[in-house]
Amino acid sequence: MKTLTSGEIASYCDVNLRTVIRWIESGKLKGFKLPGRGNNRVLIDDFIEFLEKHNMPVPDQLQGEVTPGILIVDDELPVAKSIQRVARRAGYETLIATGGFQAGVMLSQHNPRLMTLDLSMPGMDGYSVIQFTREQARYKRLKIIVISALDDVSLERALDLGADAALSKPFSNHDLTALLDKYMSA
């Protein structure tokens, strides 16, 4: 996970280094000290969250650090490829995971902005993936769109657990594109 120094943050915010150190010491900006010399470091996600909370612009150089695109999670590869085609036609970068465990690994490696998620998967099902992501502070900005053939009660349960939207299979390309556009720009 990438970090920034106090000096880099001071430069991005056009403030004095001492101001950044005060932000960290007061708890306004989440940071940590390196062992030994005690220099401060801040995770890029925490810095971006700080900027957003205080209505400050996120530097262009850091925009790309936040999100490479959409993670598609479905154990049925033909369905995942179908979602991928729609997403790519809409102009989004995509990755595919064919199970819940693989999704967890890919989330940590690629930090996507949005995840489409099937609920019925062997091993770690979609509900478990939702619970896992919503318990992790680093994924709180991740948008989750459940795409499942299960009934409305099951889709409602996914929303209650923290999914942002639910789409029934089979889905129309138009409906999927509309949801992707809505949540990728959110």
C-alpha cells in the first residue's frame, strides 16, 4: 500500500510541513510513525479521505492511485465475460475474479472503484464478500452492484448487508450500463 511523507502532503496542500504534522498529531489526518527516526507516513487512501472531508481538491497525480476500474466477480465465466463486454463498451477497465477468495486478493492488489458481484458462488459466497468488504475501512468507497438470479428477498438481503445496488439476471445491457455509469461517477 502506497504512502506519502509529511513533506509530500505539505506540497500537495500548499501548507507548511508543521501544519501537516499538527493535522496528524491532532488526529485530523490519519498517519503513523516509522520505527527508528519517527518520520510520519500517511496512506494515500487516508490522505484522499482527508481532502474529501475538508472539501479540498484531490491532486491529479493521486487520482489514478484510487481506482483502476471495475472488478467483476462471478463463478460463471461466460456471465463474467458478458458483464465485461458491457463495461468495456461503456469505456471502463475491468478485471475478472471467478470466486470470493480470488475477489479478496484482487481487491487488495488493484483497489477498484466498483465491484459487480454474484451471490451464488462455491466457497465464499457473495454475501460473505459484501460483509468482508464493508468491515474493511479501506474499501468503504468501493461501490458494489450485486448481479444475481436469486429472488428479490435475497437481493434485498445483499442491499441490507451493504451492496449499493442489485440487478436481476438476466439483465439488460442498458440497465447494467446505467448502473455502472451512476456508480463509477459517484
